[in-house]
Amino acid sequence: MPSPFFQSYNNKHIRMALANVRSIQKKQNDLNLFLSVYRPEIFSVIETWLTPNDPDNLFLPSGYSFVRRDRATRGGGVAFIINDTIQYKIVSIPSQFSHIEIVSIDVSISKKNYRFISYYRSGGFDKSAEEYAFDSARCIKELSKGDASSRACLIVKCFTSKNKDLLVKAFCSYVRPLLEYCSPLWNPHYKYQITKIEN
């Protein structure tokens, strides 16, 4: 089935998907159906509700591998379900962010490396949730080192859909945070400072 997220890299197509599954074990039939119909090569799932004691082969269909970060208690958890045709390398999360529910992989496509990050933050707005959010932002920034212009180019290359609303959402989600990070602190006035931040 066609999707606005169907991606093409130099004649190499990558099908990606993201879902909040709220217990992957309880939705095993749905997972198998989704994988067989849409055949994503990289499937990011959040709220897996898995624990370190749950073996991969309990629910993962053949032809796929799993990169996951489980929560020790009920709920949460993030993972990538990756088709065996995709070559990837697991990115280690810096130890100061070991409490963050995040996984990252590097995928080589047509001699270029692309980093994928799957992240989950549970609800809540207390002091600990605020600290978790700030730590998460620092972790994601560390994992996604790169400049705003290269991310903007990736968005144009990645999405075959030229739907304006979709591209604006992608830009606002992935590029603007780089440009606006700590802007009240920085607030540059000179063009060379603005250019330096954007590049």
C-alpha cells in the first residue's frame, strides 16, 4: 500500500513505520498482520510493555530482528523491529542517559549512514518528569549531532510526498528545535552568529 512515508534513497526504498502499541504481547496478531501487509524495514514501536525477562522469539516473527530497551517495571519500553535485509549497527547510549527510554541504530544506505532514534516519555508534569524531559533533550541532541541544514535536506530527500502540511510538521519537529534551542539565552543579533547556529 502506498504511504506518504515511503522513502527512496538512490533506487533503494526504505519503508518505515512508528506505532504506540501499548503491549506488544497482547497485539501479536496485529503486529504480524501489519508486518505482512506493509512490510516495513524499520518499525519503531513505543510502549512495548516488555521486561528484560521477555524473550524476543516469544512475539517476533521470522525475518525480523529486535533492538529494544525495556522498562524494569510495567509499561513503557521502546524498540526497533528491523527487517533482516537491513544492515544496522546499534548505537550505544551514553551512560549518563541510561535512565532514558531510548534506542538508536545507524543504517547504511547507498554508502551513507543514517541514524534512527526511538524514544518514549511517559506522561506526568512533576519535577522528576521535568528533569527526565531535559535529560531526554540532552540525550537526543547528543545522539543526533548534526546541523539544521543537513536535517532540512534529509526531510526533502526522505519524504516522497510533497504535501505542504506534512513537510512543515517534519521541519517543525526535526529542524526548528536545533535552531531554537536555548534561543532566549543566545538570541544572536549578528548575521554571522545566526549563520553559525544554523550551520
